[in-house]
Amino acid sequence: MKSMRQPTLETLGLGTVLEIFQRGKLPLETGDIVDQVFGPSDSRGSLVISGANGIVGAGKTMQLGSRLSPFGVRIVGLDFPDAPDGIGRQYPGLLRAFGRERAGQIMSNIIRLSYDGKNLPSELKGLRPAFLLEAIPEILEIKKKHYQVFRDTFPGIEIRSVTSGFPSSQLGVGIAHPSFPHEINKVWETVEQEPGIAGKLFWSLGLIPVPVSDDWSFVLDVLFCGLTSAALRFHRASNVPYWRIDKYVRRLLGPNPFRAHDAIGAKGANFLTWSCLHDLTEKYGKLFEPTPELVKRKETGQNWYPLNHARPVINWRFDEEENQLFESWVLGPIIQMTSLMLHESRAHFSHINAIGELCAQFRRGIMAVIRGLGADEAIKKVESYHRLHKDAANAAWYPDVFAQIESNAWQQLYVNAEHDGTVGVITLGRESYNSDVNAELNRAIDWLKAERIDRVIVTGDFHFSTQMVGADTSEFYPAVEDPSIGLAISTNWSKTARRLYHEFKVSVAYINGKRCLGGMLELLMHCHYLVAADDATVGMPEVTLPVIPGMEGCHWPLRKAPRENWPKILQLLLTGRSVPADKTVGWLTDFVGSSAETLPVVWKIATGGDHGLEPRPLAEGGLSGIPAEINLPPADSPSMTAARKAILACIRESCETPLADAIAVQARHSADFMSSRDCRKGMIGTEANKVMNI
Amino acid sequence: MKDVAPMFPRARIPYGTWGSSFFPAWQTSALAEVNIGQFAGEAMNRILGLRKIPKSELEYLIIGSTIPWHWKFWNAPLVASYLDHRIAGYHLEQACATGLQAIVAAGAEVDGGAQDVVGVLTFDRTSDSPAGVFPERRSYERTMVLSDVWDNFGFDPATGKAMIACAGQGARKYHCDRREVDELALHRYDQYFRARASGFLDRVLVPLEVLNIQGRVLGTVDDDLGIRKVDAASLRAMFELDTCVTAGTQTHASDGMATLLVTTRERAVELSTRPEIEIQFIGKTDVRADPSLMPEAPALAVKKLLDRVGLTIDDMAVLKNHNPFAVNDVIFAKYFDFDWRKMNNTGCPLVWGHPQGPTLTRVTIEALEEAVDLGGGYVLVFGCAAGDVGIAAIFRVTDGGDRR
């Protein structure tokens, strides 16, 4: 078996994506791993979360509680008697997410116990603690004593710390470091001896464990605290207010580091950022040294943004020179810090990249940003930063790592390809489609073709892409101003999608649950077969944004669907509402079932086995008889009404055109609408204006 | 250049670390919509940023303003917070002398060794035209609303007269000629517009974009709004409000801020964009003229100052003053037998307005810039203030080559 680069699933000890299809089953069943960690159902142990009323502890009590309660695992929330009721504060969110009945079940599965920090409560024994998730304050000696008490009382207990910076080697336990916001963010950076039990447990529960090396601070913290530190240094040099720097950082990379601190809670967040940078400074030098502004705010807990009654009255607008200076101060250190993480082999390149996107609001992960710059430009940015901050040049700078920039590990951050000599698998490791994914997908197809593979499965990576939400709308920001950019995006992405249809003998797309929407659905529907797990929903929400689907969604599904089902496709396109995948069999999907049913079917289709499905032919000529009107619920807004009209016009014209010319028709409609007043006033236009026109 | 001993041997004004907003006339700009204390703090931060001075260099802040503004009680510490730099400081106020008094006070702070880097930040918004609610015990209407910023000009409680009456009285005492006063005013306008056209004022004045509460741009303060080009005929045709005083020969109310730094010699070398330039404090004095003779007071102050420091008017390379009335300059010229065409070369408050607090700060900055263009020399800055007060100060600008 060969792959373009190491599948990220393999870092969890869960094999490859191709093996999942070969075996016809997932690498782990949740029930099995729960039995392994917590014991059999008749003597199930519990999960203890210490520091359960803190921000992390309470969030994770909710997240793990909701996922483990169906398996009868009790959650024990342990904290000091005087700790504020952090768990109780989570209840409204739980209610919103799950409804009253389920929220009640989850809460009733949580047992709250108090302790004095030295002696464990006697009731704990009866609850058979099997796993301790420690979320107590960041004081090493206290943490160590805490583990000792548990080990003395419950020999063999699995312990993981959520620490925000201590290495496992210092703590003496494994690490499961979660990302904010703790109730909903699925990403955990894990440090375990080998791909371990915590990573596997989290993966089976639908979370995203990300193995990282055992070093001071974590990838997310280096990126986020590092970016905050870079922004602070720029502030110190330029006087530009924090709120304004945030806007420029957001335009450049995506995050609002200062707003994020205030949103998390400045008191705690300022301390954690300082603590992270302080530890990193001790280890790596002045690159990370906290600025006096951070030291002061660590002590005072003061917000970074002005109070409401003191909203800023003077704007700051950078000229070209100031912008260059800003980029040197901000990009330089982040690139340098990334060089350090790569030098230390902190994680799979895709992990480092994804953590920035999934946990720190980066529009494109740092590895993708550096790849976009190119090695020489990245090095120049750091050197230019060193001219401004000479102390940073003395350590923790490894320009040699950029020699790997052309490797598949760096070039295929989001899309991987594997094959066994006959069947290939293309895995998409990003929830939304962007130009990076598009380029990587083309390279993956090229690689499989070069390997003489003409049977392919296209699917998620069973790791980072827990859902497929469609196109990354930030890609469209420039297209709002310039229709030629929209035309290029739509044309290029559609051409890529067609390669899945034209360049393989058999192509089969697999939707592995949850949802597949918009651009991702358009991409996958280009495969000869589309198979979905039965808990998946599919939809085309473009009309709600509003935009016109640009990857042939306005004609491709109609060319493959029986005429009597065309109104259903029009409903999908014109209402924006998702439908369960099992309601689309025969006109959008070809087979829907449980993973036990679908995985073998996908493999049979790919290998040419007896799958019993009739291929739905693609009509390549012009279609006639597209319904002029269908019954639709009222539009939510005038712009949605306009979008419906525009989408319907696009459907009619692109369907009536022969397939060979349809890309041009659809792309023109899509691009024209994207630069229209209706789109500019909609979600994408508003976001583009907010983020880019500052 | 004669050598005289400086009044503050330790203090320097670092060249190029200063700036001023434009001074738009009353109610003509976005400044009419903001808290001027906040605006001034944020503007100072922006100006220091443009001058590449990290605000962390500031140790102390002396602010000056004359018109009540929201939260004025919280004084310089609040304004420093608007800079997002928590330093101490105090507020200083003496009507139109405020700007120069604040600079001198900063020099004293540095010279006395109390601080090494002091920010001077003066501002006012006459657009506030405050409806002050003062429960004055003897007021005939207790807790009445007083729009007394304007009344200040109309009524000096010590003399019972309006300021414009002082101008008229001064003109009469010095036998000023209306034609000369009009000619002087015309010349002052010409000086201002020539300075604008030459780009000189771009080194002093900083355009500032003002935001509303939603963070959207409310307007850009990028012009001394309210200044109209005048000609001799129109000036001549204007109605005389008092002797030699017309609408064209007196200043107008405006809004704005101006800032500069005062520091030690060593720090000035570090902070200045041109460290070879040294700016020292030579002397300063104040006088009080006879009742309702405010236009005479600046000349008296200058005379007293020159006598004290041992210099003459001819030793001055640059003369620049706060002249709310054109008769001020005519009286000054008569008093010293001096050609008024040789002063206020880059504009003056008669033309660009009268926001009180920052007026003499901007005058000083422009005067220092002018001296630098001349290659150095003594700079005489002076003006009048409410209560028939005159203030004058002398600075020495030396261009000594690169001293780094």
C-alpha cells in the first residue's frame, strides 16, 4: 500500500483510510473502547474530572458527559467546596443543544463531589474511578501530589492532564489538552507514550485527538500565544491600539487575538498566555518573552478592548510602509515559531496546520500560509522581523526546515491519497473547500493517475473532517469586488470536480455521517456513485447566503436524476434546507445505510464487486422541461428572493446547455451574482466588508 | 547667536516628536461629536505612533484645557488611559496661555528631576459650548444652565467688560489705524495660505479620522475649517465692532488638540527624528496689563522677558504669537518699533482659530519648525490670555550636526 503522505489517522494508531474500506468497518467500535477504559457495563467505572467547576473542567464535563452517558459511564465532577458553580452555568447551553429531556439526562449522570485538595471523598470509591481528567490550576507540585493521591487510592487509574503548558515528562502523566471553547471544540492535543487509549477513546466519541510531541507548551498555544505576543510587540513599537491590531491580524490571518482574550475572560486568558510565553522564554529565549503590557494585564486581569463607554474615536489606517512593518512584526515571529515546532517534529504537518484553523481562527493554517509565501519569502519575513527585534534572532530559528516545503507532507496538508495497487482513496481533511484543497485535490488525482490507479474512493479523512460544510466562504471575499475572480474560482473548482468523473474508470464518493453541504456536495456528486452513512444530511444552503452554487450544482444533479425527481433537486437548491441522506436515494445518492452496510458497498463499487447498484447515467446533451415554477416556502429575505430567481435562471440555462459548455454558463451566473448588490448585502458580502475593508 | 543661560538646563524639546490636529471652526467637523479628552488622548497616541515614539517612553502627562469636558474630574490620568498608558499627570489651565504654560510646566518637571519624559497634551472643544449646571449660591436662578463659554468672551467678571472691548481700548490707546489693522490681517491670511501651499504645515498638522460609536467613520479632521480667503476690499467693507475690530480682524472659535514632548538632553537625542537639533528653554514670564488692555499685555510680557534674559527683539530668529485680534500685532509692532511682516510667518490664531487650550502649543510647534528651517536661532512665543494677561517664552534651537 502506498500513500502520498502519512494518513493522519495512522498517528492515532488507527491504520489508514484505505484499510477502513478494505475491512468494511471502522477501526474501533465505541462500545469496545469504552469497555476497555471503563470496564464492562455491569461494573462500569467512572470518569473523574477534577477542577470540574473551572472553565476547562466544566466545559469538558459537558462535552464528555454528553458523549459517555449513553454508555453508562458516570461523570464525577470534583472540586473545592468553595468553587463557583461552573457546571451549573453550563446547563443553559446544554438545554439549547440537546433539549430539556436529554439535558436532564446528561446532568443527572454527573455526580458533583467536593474535596479539600488532600483527601479524596469516601464516596468516590463506590463510583470506581477509571479515568481521571485533571483540570486543576497550573502549579506543577500541586498537580503531582494530586496524581499521587489518586494513584495511591485507585491503582491503575488512567490519568490525563489538560495542562496548558507543562510537558508530560514534567507531570508524570499523559496529556489531553483541549481547545477553547471547551463545550464544543472537539480538538484535543494529546501526549501519550504511543498512540494511546485516550486518543482512541476520544476518536471513537467523535472528537478530534491530535497527537503532539512532549514539549513545553502545545501547538495551539505556541500559535495563539505566539500571535498575541507578536501583536503585542507590534503594539509596543507602533502604539497602534489593540482593537485596531486585531482587525489587521484578522485580515492577514483570521484570528482576533485580543478580542479572544476578552471573550475567554481576560483574567484567566491573560494569565495563561503569560504563563505559556514565560515557560517558552525560559526554554527558547527572547522570541517568546512576554511584553510589559502582558505582564501588567496578567496581574490586573484588565481587558484589552476599551470599555463600552470609551469606544475608540480615532481610526488608524496603515499606509503601505506601515502595512509592511505590521506584517514583519506579526508574520515574522509566527513563521519563526513554526520553524521551531517543525525542527522539534512536534506533530504531523497537517496537525500543526489544522490546529490553527480549528482552534485559533486561522482562515488558512500556518503551514498553508507559509506554503503560500514560499520558503524564500518566509525566511525573508523572519529576517525582516529580526531587524526589528534583534533579540529574537539569537535562538529558536531554524530556516532549514523550509527546505521541506516541496515535500508531499507539506504540499498535501488537507488532501491525501492512498492506494493498494488497484483502488485509490482520496481523503479530504478539511471541512470546507478552498483553493488550497482544490490544488491539493488536483495533485492527488495526478498522483493516482501517475500510479496508474483508475478506481477511486473520495471521502473525508475520518479524523479532521468530521463533517463537510461546503465552500470556505472567505475564499469569495475578493470575488465580491471583482467578478473575474468569482469566474476563475467557479471554473477551476468545477474543472477539478469533473476530473473525478472523467479521469477514473470508477469513482465513488462516501459521506461518512453528519452533513455534507454546498461545495463539498457538489464535488462529491461528480463521482460515478455517491454513498452516504444513514446519519448524514445533505443540502445546498447557497441560497441562504446568498450565492449561486458554483461547482455545477445547478445542472449536474439534474443530469443524473430521473426527470420526476427534478422538483426535489430544485427544492434543495431553492430552499437551502438540508434533507436526510436516506431521502435522496435514487436522485442524489445511490446508496445510504449504516457504516456496517455502506463501507462494504463502497469497496465493492470501487473494486468492481457485485454491489447491485445501477449506475445513474449523466445526460450530456441539453435538458428540456426544467420546471418553471415549484411550490416553495416564503423566502426569508428580499435577497433570498433575488437569489432564488438567479439560481433558477442558472439552473435553466446551464441545464439547457450541453455538458461541454455548462461550466462556462454556471460560472458566469455564479460570478455575476457574487458581485451583485444582493450578495454584497448578504452574509458573504457583509463578512468580506468587515474583514477586508478595514 | 548670543549665548545666554537656559532657564531649564536639564530640559529639552525633542525635535519632530510633536503634532497637532487641524483646528476646525466651531461645530464644523466631527470633533463636535466626540469627547475631546478622549479624542486628544487617542490623537496623541496616533501622533506619537506616526513619529515612531512608543508611548511607553512617556513617564508623565500634563494636560491643558479650558472648557469642561465629560469626566474632566478624572483629569490627566483618564486622558493617559485613552492613550492606553497608565501614567500619572495633572491638568493645567490658564485660558489662552494654557498651551505655553503646559510646555513650561513640563520643562520644570524635567529640570527639577521629577520626570525624564513628559508629554504635553493640550486640547479644547469650543463646540462643547457647555451647558454647565452650576448651583451658584447667589445666582438669581439656582441650578441654572449657563452657556458661559461664549459669555467668557463677553464678560470679564473683574472688569465687567467684554474682550472685544479690550481690543478696542488697546487700539485707541496705541492710536491704531484701521487701514493698517486690515492690511495686517490680510498679510496674516497670506502667510497662512503660503505655509499651507508650501507643505510646511504638513510637518505639524496630522489628519485624523474620527469614528462614531459603531466604529464607522464619522468624518476626517483634515482641514482648518472655517478659514476663508479674504481680500482688502472685503476687509475694508466689514462693520467695525469696536475700534479697529471687525469680524475679519479677530479670530474665531475652533476645536482641536496639540501635543509635544519635553525630556532630558540625553533622551531627546534618542527620541528625536533629528537628534542633531537641540531645543532649549531660555526663559518665560507673565504680566498683567491694566484693566481691559489685554492686547497690550503680550508686548509688556515680551519686554519683561527680554530684559530678564539679556536679549533683544533683534536677537529673535522667529516671532510667533497668539493674536485673537489683529490689533494685538499692531500694538506689539508699535511698542517695539518692529515690522509686523516679520512675524507669524506660517500662520497664526488670528487666521486658524482659537480653541484656547492647544492654541499656544500649536503656535510653539510651528515656531520651532520655522526655526529649524532657518538653521536655528532664538524663538519668541507669546500671547494674551483672559484677565489682561500676557505670556512670553523664549526657546533656543540649535542645529549642531549629528550628535548621536
